[in-house]
Amino acid sequence: MSLLPQYTHIINPKLKHIYLSFDDEGNLVIKSPKVTQQKIEKLLLKKSSWINNAREKIQQKKGKSLDFSKDLELYFMGRVYPLTLVQHSKKRTHLEFDGEAFILFYHTYDERLFQTHFDRFYKTESQKHIPSQVAFWAEKMGLSPTNVRFRKTKRQWGSCSGKNVLSFNTMMMKLPQDVIEYIIIHELAHIRHKHHQKDFWQLVEHYLPDYRKQVAELKNYTT
């Protein structure tokens, strides 16, 4: 007898079909209208190979949220660095990076607080490095964003609003430099083309001929 995978089932009466997806940790999520348990189980058996392959790909992605029960590491600029937690007497929690490793000094063990410090590190680094790169490529491409913003998001690496405000995911700092440049050029190109049609990709390729290589590498990472 086949064992069914664990999953979270979200019922939405507005849906017409059953949808399978995964969260960032590789957990299966089912969204559907109200259906019988038998129908769900039949679909899971039918899609078992796809589910296993998809979950394996997600679990192999780089830059995932930390699992504090395992050896810890952080990605920065495409490289992975060891992370050590060190308890000390001071009540202040702070993160240090010496170019070779991360050390998080803490007083009280609090994984949510630790994550806040990691997020703050990426945000600080993105605000330090990204604006000058945006300015460089904007001038080269002859395009002018109205503003550049940074925030941590779950899905998108970047976006360009209708008013040409560029927003970048602070988790970009996990990525290699050439992939960061691709995201910047991609969003700048949206100032001219608000779509992903042929003209858009031709503009991206003009300034980054090997952009497909960066797209492939980006798929190895998770936000």
C-alpha cells in the first residue's frame, strides 16, 4: 500500500480545480473547492512521481530558511559561509561577518530574533551595494527609475511599478554578482517594456548576452 505524502489542504469554494504547490520548505499545499477525501487521495497517487521530484528540487535549492537543528550556514554574494551561534553574558544580540564566517552572539536563544538579525544584514548589504549598480546600468541603458526600494519578499526578486519605481528583494544579497546584475537589468528593462514579450527580452539580451545562464542559476536559489 502506497503511503500518501503529508500536506496542507486549503478549501476555497471559488476554485474550480484542484491545485498542488509547495511552500518554501518543500511542504505540499493543496488548494481546491470542496471535494471528497477520496478524490484528493486519488490525485496524490496519480501525481506521486511529480510530487517527489518537485519536493527534491525545492530541498536542493540554495539560500533556504535556516534549520537550527542542523549545521548552520548563510549564503552571501553566491558563496556559502558557516554560521556559529555563541552565547554570551551581554543582553545584546549581534551578528558579525569577517569575510570567512558569520558569528551570531546572543544572550537568550530565540530563533525568530536570530532571523531578524540575518534579515537586517541582507537589507543593510543590499542598500549598500545595489543603488550604485542600478545607477550604473540605468545610465548605460538610458533609463531612469523614479525610485529604488528594498524589502524582503516571499516570491519576487524584483519588480518595476507603473510609475517606474524599482523594488528589490533584500534576499538578493544571497545571489552571485552576475545574477544580481541580471535582476537589475531585468527590472530596468521594464521601464521601457511593461511585459515579457520579444522586445523586452531583446533589450535584456542587448546588455546581457548570456542572461539565460543567469536565469538558470537564479532557479537554484530560493528567496
